[in-house]
Amino acid sequence: MSFLQSFITRVFYAATLLLAVLVLNFSLIHLAPGDVADTTAQSMGGADAPVMAEIRADYGLDQPYIIQLGSYIGKVMQLDLGYSFFSMKALLT
């Protein structure tokens, strides 16, 4: 087996493993009880249904699972890992 063929095989396996980890990570977070809208509403002191719907629309949580997953993988491929709401909150206080 040549070096180039071995290298291409390893890159393919690495990309496959990365994709599997991304899908598993996204799925586990998606299966957890609650979502970002619930957390955001709790930090605001509660929210009614229209506000919750607006928060879910802002974060894309009103989209189907497969659309959310595709968006997540697309952003990771662009190296857009987002930002942490908790670390931003800590910086602002």
C-alpha cells in the first residue's frame, strides 16, 4: 500500500469518525429534557408562549431535527463554533 493511499484512507476514516461524533453529540443534546428556549426563559424570570415561540424561532429550534443537524454540521465545517451564553454572561457581569 502506497503512502498516498494510506494517507487518503486515514483521512477518510478521520472524517467519518468526526461526522459520527458530531451527529452523536448533537443527538444527545437534542434528546436532553428542555432546550435553549427554556433556559433563556428561566434566566429572564419566565416567559409566556409567544415569547417562547420567538426565542425558538431565533435559535432555529422550530425547524425539523434534520434541518437543525444540517445547519450544525455546516457551521462546524465553516469553523463557526458559536459562542457560550454562560461565558458571555460571566464577562458582562
